[in-house]
Amino acid sequence: MALEVLPEESNRCVRGCCRSATIPLDLRSASFSLLAPIARGSESTVYEALLGGERAAAKKPVLSTAEDLDKFHYQLQLLCKLDHPGLAKLIAAHAHPPAYLMFFDFFEPPNLAEKIHVEEWIPSIQQVVTMASDLAKALQYLQILGVVHRDIKPANILLDKDLHPYLADFGLAMFQKDIKRVSVENWKSSGKPTGGFHKKNMVGTLIYMAPEILRKDIHTEKSDVYSFAISINELLTGVVPYTDLRAEAQAHTVLEMTYTEQQLTAAIVSQGLRPALALPESGAPPTLLSLIQRCWDPDPEKRPSFEDIIDELNIVQKHIVSNASVPSSPVSKTQNGTIEVHHYQEALNWFNQGELFVKGSSRSDLKNLWSDCFDQSSEYHPTLSWGSFATCGRRETMEDTHFVLPHVSEENDVFAFGIFDGHRGSAAAEFSVRAVPGFLKQFGQGASPTDALSEAFVRTDIAFREELILHRKSKRIIQKDWHPGCTAITALIVRNKLFVANAGDCRAILSRKGKPFLLTKDHVASCPNERERVTKAGTEVKWQIDTWRVGSAALQVTRSIGDDDLKPAVTAQPEVIETALSADDEFLVMASDGLWDVVSNQDVLSIIKDTVKEPGMCSKRLATEAAERGSKDNITVIVVFLRPVSTAERIY
Ligand SMILES: Nc1ncnc2c1ncn2[C@@H]1O[C@H](COP(=O)(O)OP(=O)(O)OP(=O)(O)O)[C@@H](O)[C@H]1O
Ligand SMILES: [Mn+2]
Ligand SMILES: [Mn+2]
């Protein structure tokens, strides 16, 4: 039997104050029946019920005074306005004497409190973060409507069979504006809040109540943030707040396991007591623990908003996914498998961030990357061997990264090599070394190699700058004026065609007919064309100290990934060159400016001629030579032989 909804004008409660276009508010008694009680709370009894033949939950409040009745109508009005997938939905009401009932979608027990403490469920970190994020979204929705819930706790979180959370129990919920109004009226009438007012505003469940509530201040959405944090920590630890004192130091304070409510209140308010935080050994990421702590800060102003919380949980989630499922990447390994790039441990793992940006989208099969681009029959087939070497040089930190990706495509002879030279930190270089090859594969499905390279640079730049914004917002980046960037070079070999994309001052050369053949142009402010381009794009280029430099950041390069303070002038758009390889081409050398600053193109060729014909050795020799000649920078070199190297040549 379907429920009938009257036209909106007549679908209202008996007083006429509650209205809805979709939720029947004037049920006939014949359309429902109450079955067994599920829970008896202080202010209501919840029954399992049948409504129009379907299972529902019916909440029957205790109504003993006129004020209780006002509260019922207030709650009903509020519930009529709510519609969000993370909230237990009101589906009907009976608001007539003698029966006052609210009907909700039915959720099988257990609720979250029972799930944690009766079933002793131990969720994975992933589950905790997902649940926290779902709840935060529901709470953000309430916050946007101006509603504060005021009773967030696991017992008010219902679960469906997939363990998705639904926030329930709007028995104490109020529009923020009404809470304020009460306060102002009280101050006006008597000069200070009355006792009655205090009592009315101090609602909720003690152990989840924020210090400002315990101090009898006004409840705001930041008080909900506090209760949310206590609940999430309870989910992480499986411990009812304040029942288990793991920190020895605390055991000697007020809480000797048997504190009174007053003592607990005093400790929370004036001594900053909080439940025992989940331990890092539990596998909870430090970022999550720090988020919880900031959410229960004594100062409501310092607590993050639900919007911030959602952003941060997103980041936490990405990290968990990446740590669980990303195998060690082929990136940054040499031919013989030794890892050369050091993974600098920072608070943020920018390598993972970069990988995650393209993960999922690039999973599609890589068999046909550029397979139909060229005629395969008559062409020259280069025979490739490669190696790389990277060194910090005289610098204290390594801001270069590189990748060597020999089998981009499974069927074809497709190879990719890239170097990223970071400045103002290594973040952009770390991000790009994962994101560029990922995007390249992704765009290789549809675009030409040239377009795929361009697109990979541009998209990596956008993705990185978006990520920075997100981290700034979530306060994981607190340094002001931190605008990391990197120059980038990527060579793509598709059978006999070589493509090189460059943005910045890394360089690639070929040894062609025994002479250096320059594949890239340095994008630096001392190059007049680039200087003009940057100036036209609206950023100043000035002679500073020793050379032309861009903007107030005084950057020497005019193209890069990142550097968000200098966008769009310092573009990530690369110049891409295409050349057909032939028997004239002996080898390809790519390197960061740490090499080119002190070793000329011609010298590079000569050094390789004098070195054992093994690409890894050649790379190392070049880098060492640069260091000896006084290079002050990080140095990264990739050498790719394009012709077979005879064993005799290899060992002399
Ligand atoms: N829609 C529902 N489906 C199934 N069970 C429900 C539903 N709504 C509430 N319950 C159960 O009833 C319990 C009490 O509901 P609710 O919190 O809304 O009532 P209450 O009287 O406000 O309780 P209290 O104020 O003590 O928290 C919940 O913890 C939950 O276990
Ligand atoms: Mn409840
Ligand atoms: Mn309640």
C-alpha cells in the first residue's frame, strides 16, 4: 500500500507549522502499526513499525509538557528540510493527538556504538577514514543549512548492510540562528543568561560534549566538529571515551577510573583532558591522528571546518590506497634494477601524490600505444640500451628526479626517459616523475606522441598546482610563499622516431654522424625570445645580480611545472621536437643543467667516446666529470645507446 501525500497546501501538521511537498505529515492511523520497541531513550521510544506495509522505525517522543510539544514541532519542521544520503531520512509523520510519531527508514541493528562495543568490530583504517568522510559530508550538509546536530555520537549513527553510516537523532538539533536568538533575548531581558537558559543550552552526551558546551557557551558547528572527533577516535580505538586510561600520567589526575561527571567536566574544560588518542602503532596515519587532535582543540575557532576535514580525509585516503596497493614503481631504477633516486622522506610523499593523480585512468591496456602512427615495414630499427646516474653533487639536498621506462607499451618498441630538476624544493620534481609517465600512457591511447607529451606536461602542471592548493587549504603546507617547481625533459622513442619535449633548462643531444645534434633549446630568461614571451604574459623579467631573472621569485628558467606564483608566464607548455633515427645516430644524452653548466655538448661526446661503452658507466662518468669541473648543482644524466654495442667495444 503506497503512502499518499496530500498536496503541499494541505500536507501539514495539525498546527500548520510543519509542511512538506514530499513527506506525508498527516498519516491516517490505518496506514501504520507499531511493532516491538527497539530502544527506549530518555526522551523517546523507538519502535519497529509497519508503514504502508513496509518496515520502518517510529520514534515516539515523551510529551509531558507544552514545551515538549513545541520541541516536537520544531524537530519535525527541521527534519522536513533535510535530504542527504548520509542522514537517516524522515519518511512520514503523524502529528495529531493522541499519537505523535515520526517515521524513518529502518536500519537493522547494530548502530555504530553497538557495532564497536557489542560486536567488538575492529574496522580497517580504510573503513574508519571512509566512514569519517561520509559523516563529515553529512555534517557539512547540515552546516550549510545552518543546522547544528548537538548529539553526535556512535549511538546516533545507524549502519546499512554495507556499513555506510547514517546520522540519526535530530532530537537536539537546532538552526544556529535560533540558538543565537535565544541567547540575545536572554541577555536583553535580564542582563545575563538565566539558569534556565544555561540548562537548555547544555545538551548532548557528556563525554562527547565540547568544552565550550560544558562551560555553558553556545553550541556552534565547531562543537559538532569536536563530538565528531571524539566519535572517530572511539571508532579507531574501540574504547568508550575516558573508560580506559592508557597514558600513565593521566591516571594520577582526576581520573582514577571512578570520576564523577563534575570531575570529568572540570578535567575536560580546564585541564584539556581528552580520550586516549589512537596509537600510531595501530596503523592510524599520523595525518589522521593530527586531524582528530585539531578537531578537539579547546578553542572552537582553531578546529577545522567540515569542509577542511573532508579535504584532509581525502588526502589521508589517497595515501592509504597508495601504500596498500602501489607496488614499487619501475620509475627511477636503472637497467640492472638498482634504485638510484633517493626517496626523501617528507611529511608529504609527492611521489605518491603524482602517481595517484594518474592512477586508475591509465590502467587501460597499453598494447596499442601509437601502433598505427608509422609505417612499420621499411623503417630503420634502432637497438636500444640505456643507463642513468644521479648525484646530489655539492648540494645538501637532491631535487632532481628521473625515470627510465623501457616498455611503455607491451607490443611496440616504445621507450620513455625523463628528468625533472626541482627548484624551491623537490616536491614538483617528485610529483612529476610519477605523473608525467602516467599521463603519457593515458594520452598515448588517443593522441599523437607530440600531443601526448605536451598534454602530459601541461596536465601534470595543473594537477600539481591543484594538489598544492588542496594541501594549503588543509594546512598540511604551512610555509607561506612556498611555490615549488621543476624543469622537465622527456624523450619518447617510438620505433625509429624520437620525440623530445622540454620545458626549462634540461637538455638533450644526439650524437649524429659523430657530431652533437641539439634536440632542445634552453628556456631561460637570458634568451630574448623567452624573455619577450614572459613579459608579454604579464610577468616582469629583470637583470638581477648576474643574469636575467623572472618575477619577484627571480627564477632563471622561463618554463616549468609548478611555480604557481609565476603562472601563466612561466608556462609548462614544452617545445617538442621530432626526428627520425637512422644508422647515423649513435647515442642520446639527456641531463639536468648541473651537467651542461660545466660540460659542453662537444665535450659530452668526447667523454663518451673515451669511456667503456656501457650506458650506466657513461652516465656516471659524465656526472663525475661535471662534479670535478666544479658544478655546484645536482646532476642527473641518462645515456641511451641507439645502435648495438659490440662486446669488444664495451670492454674496450
Ligand atoms: N531509523 C532507525 N532504524 C533502526 N533503529 C533506529 C532508528 N532510529 C533509531 N534507532 C535506534 O534507536 C536508538 C535511539 O534512537 P534515537 O537516538 O533517535 O532516540 P533518542 O530517544 O533520541 O535517544 P537518545 O537521546 O538517548 O540518544 C538508536 O540508537 C538506534 O539504535
Ligand atoms: Mn540517540
Ligand atoms: Mn536523542
